Amino acid sequence: MKIAVLGAKGLLGTALVPLLKSRGHEVLALDKEECDVTSLKALHEALAPFGPESIVLLAAYTAVDKAEEEPSKCFWINGYGAANVAFVAELLHSEAIYISSDYVFDGKKDGYYETDDTHNPLSVYGASKVFGENCFQKFTVVRTSWLYGTHGPDFVRTMIRLAKEGRDLKVVDDQIGAPTYAPHLALALSQIIEKKLRGIYHARAEGVMSWYEFAKLIFDKTEIHPRSLTPVPSKDYKTLAVRPLNSRLSNQSLISAGVALLPHIEKGLDEYLRQLAYEGVL
Ligand SMILES: NC(=O)c1ccc[n+]([C@@H]2O[C@H](COP(=O)([O-])OP(=O)(O)OC[C@H]3O[C@@H](n4cnc5c(N)ncnc54)[C@H](OP(=O)(O)O)[C@@H]3O)[C@@H](O)[C@H]2O)c1
């Protein structure tokens, strides 16, 4: 297939582009310098000659806390940019996929979030992702959570760096979700693209845990420990953006669509730690 990936140099793009190529697809990989999604003209000029059968929108404003201070910029990219991409996809008769987030929910549900649960974002970033999702109603939305992997910086690299510096670490233990290894999500995405699925899907690693438990797992596996590691509730770890406490996304949509579930959190971490050892980070 001819697949255009926008935001190709980011965390997820770095995993997705080589995977799609290895599966025999012709990939047009673009990032901000080649094609700013907030410019309808730039988008059309970049995509029309290629004639994509699928457009994957990864380009996004992802600085969740900073978004509270610059909401217009966040909405400009995640909302208006998404509207542009959906419009161009329609013009070019292409499929289109928007990557969204657990942050579209308020985390107050007792149980796993299903794909049709009601949006109620707690942050500017979450609200901008709702806007983006709404632009893709005719196409495909894939919600994921807590991504790490590829080139970083990410939670895993940060924890290892802080531990090596001998820090005293406090990590929140009341936000529950699924830290998801980007190459595993890329594999699920490639199947969603190839099957030309439409609608809303949740794709995240199997299993759930808190950030504290994930940090502990990283330190236990690497045997690199900080001076101390203390679990703290979110109310004692203030951030500009409020995050949902329950980020558990149901994977039922993938099962129903016949897409292979992502491997377990621990498997993703093992694979990433092998890569970090190879890079000499460990
Ligand atoms: N990371 C997570 O934990 C997570 C969780 C759930 C959902 N998601 C969603 O998954 C998608 C991919 O996330 P990611 O972690 O790969 O993000 P990322 O690493 O921040 O990558 C996004 C890429 O888009 C580029 N970009 C920013 N503004 C652009 C614009 N106006 N036009 C074109 N490109 C632009 C960025 O360039 P610069 O870096 O130069 O700005 C960057 O290369 C996003 O939609 C994100 O909201 C991420």
C-alpha cells in the first residue's frame, strides 16, 4: 500500500515507518520541516502527488503540561491540524488514522474504558485530542497510552538516568494504565492500516500497573537503583496538567477486529532494555 506518515520523526513514527517499509509498503515519511499539518496548502502539495491509500497522523503537540500555558498552540496543531488532514484525506479518497489518547477520559470510571465511553478530558491536551478525534469520525481513531521506546527521551530512559545519578525518586502510584512499547503499537497499527479498519480502537500493552510499579520493574530488571524510591499520590506530585487516575483502556475492540493484541508490559520493557543495553545506556 501507499502510506503517508505525518509526524514521522517522533517517538511512534520512528517505530512505525521502518516497520511499514519492512512489510513491503511504499511509505512517504514526513515531519514538520517537510509538511506542517497546520498548513492545508503544504499538506495537499505534499500528499496529492504521492496519492496515499492511507494517511497516518502522528504529528501532534504532545507537551501535556506546557499545553496548559499555550492552549491555542496545542489546539492549532492537534485540532486544526487534524481537521486539515481529514479534509485532505477525503479529497484524495484515502483512508486516515488519528492516534489519540487515554487523556480524552476523566479516569473516574470504575473499570476499563470502552471505545464508546463518553469523553471528559481533564487537560488542554486531552481536550485537543477530543477535537482531533471528532475530525476523524468518518475515518479511524486509535487510542493508546503511556508510550515509550525508540529514541527517547521517555519514562524508561529518564528513570535509568535519575537512578544512575543517585537521586531520591518519588513516583505516583495512583495513576493506573498500560505503559506501551512503541514498536508493539506500531505492529497493531500496521494491521489496522492493512485491514483498512474504520471506527475507534484501543491499542495498548497487555496488563495494567501504576507509574510507581513500572518504575520499580525498571529498577528490578536493570539492577540500577535510585538512592530511594517512594510511592506518592498524584495530589502530592503537582503537575500543570491533571492526569486521569484510571487510564485502563479495554482491548475488546482489537479482539473483535481480529487484530493481534499487543504483548504484555513486561515483554515490551524487556525488549526495550535489550535495545538500551545495545546502545550502551545500561
Ligand atoms: N507519547 C505518548 O505517551 C502518547 C500517548 C497517547 C497518544 N499519543 C499520541 O500518539 C501520537 C504520536 O505521539 P508521539 O509520542 O510519537 O509524539 P512525538 O514524539 O511528540 O512526535 C510528534 C511529531 O510531530 C511533529 N510535529 C509537531 N508539530 C507538527 C506540525 N505542526 N506539523 C507536522 N509535524 C509536527 C513533532 O516535531 P517536533 O518534535 O519538532 O515538534 C514530532 O516529530 C500523537 O498523536 C500523540 O498525541 C502519544
